[in-house]
Amino acid sequence: MLKTRTEEELYKRLSKIYNIFEDSDADTMNDVFKLWLPYKRSITNSENTIYRHTAHWRKYCEKMSICTKDMTDISRVELESFNPLPKDETLDMIKNAF
């Protein structure tokens, strides 16, 4: 039985025990994006889609501390605060369209 002080510590220990990232060099969200982009390119015929994904990533994510931080060290609070950022911009675009 594993005992930790917090749920986050439990997840960190479990990820190390089960080698969750063993098959990948992706330690950060930026690393995952770099691995995901060729996959996405292989399943879409539109280079515009790839361009939009890349532009969106660079605008909203690439330089954020959460995207450069080792994913095993990201807290729930950090993840929840990261999630709504693109939505805010999208909502502004929708409001301005009408």
C-alpha cells in the first residue's frame, strides 16, 4: 500500500512506479505537442489546420510555465487555471462577431 501526504504525491509516485512516460520523451506539454503535430498532419489533408493548431499553441500555450514544466509536477490547481484561457479568447471572438 502506498501512503502519501497528498493526492498529487500519490500520482507522482504511481507515475514513477508504472513508468507512464517510459515510451516517450515527452516530459512537458510542449514535448507532447511536438510529438502530436506529425500525427495530426498524418490524419488531415489541410495544411491550414496544422497552421491554425501551431499558431494557437504558440499564442496561448508555448511560453506558459505549465507547458514548460514537467507534467508530473503540475498541480491540479495549475491545470484548472490553465484550462479556461483559450475559452476566454474564443468567447471574445464570438461576442465580437455579432
